[in-house]
Amino acid sequence: MYKIKIVSKFSKIWKCINEPIIILACTLILGNFFLPKILTKAQVDYQEQIRQNNSKQEYSTILLQLSWKKLFLAKNYYWNYKELKDFDNRKSDLWEEYYDSVKEWNFKLVGNFFALEKYYGKDVKNYFENEIMYNQNKLHEELLKIRKGEEPDTKEVERLLDILDNRMYILAEKLFY
């Protein structure tokens, strides 16, 4: 008997809810109050995602440009050392070009560590630190020998240039693919 009363109450409630006017009222309430909030949130979230993707793209492009610029100018300094007979006349100018890129690189270095971890995670940050930075620092030590008038380890410089070429392409893949 008690079961019949409950079923009877639910059936009355169900019939009431299924009335066209009730369905229309619910639709209007949901459509006028909740749907705009849901759509606005979705649009704001989408715009935020676009903003983050654009920031990430811009950062990645700048990082690669700085990296390649520093590597190119290091190569340029070394190649001129190896090939130019009048290297001593151009040594200071070539060093200044390279060293300007080193300064620019170092000014942005801490930000690069934070941005790499924010956008790409610890693995890419660690790759950058252990593969790019480490080898760049080793190359810089050899170039400093040239700057001081000492003889660099040419095999080591050639090896480091090859490694950095390879590591830079891998970094580009990690940043853009």
C-alpha cells in the first residue's frame, strides 16, 4: 500500500513536470540565466587558451632566435680565427659581436628557465639546461682561450659545434612539435 502511494506521488510529479508550460518555463530559465554564463565562460576560457598559445609561440620563437644567434656568432668567431690571416685585426670586432649575444642571452637566462618549465615542463627545461647550456658554456670556454691568445682545442670546438647544431634542432622540435 505504501509503495503504491509513493509511485502515485511520483507519477503525479512526473505528469506535472511534463506539462508543456513547465517545460517551457524550465527552458526559459535555463536559456536565459544559465546558458549565457556557460557560453561566456567557454568563450573566456577559449580566449585565454589562445592568449597562452600565442605567448608560448612568441617565447619559443625568441628563445630559438637568441640560441641560433649566439651559436652563429660563436661559429663566426671560430671560423674567422681558423681561416682569416688578418684575424688579429678583426678579433676585437668579432668578439664584441659574439659577446653582445652572450650578454643578451644571459640577461634573459633566468626567465628562460622559468618559461621553459611553465610552457613545456621539467623535461624540456632539463634538456635545455643539460644539453644546450652545458655545451654552450664549454664552447664559450674554448672561445675565451682564443680571446686570450691561447690555443683552443680545435677538435673539442668542432665537436661542440656539431653537438650544438644537433641539440638546437632537437630543441626546436621540442618547442614547436
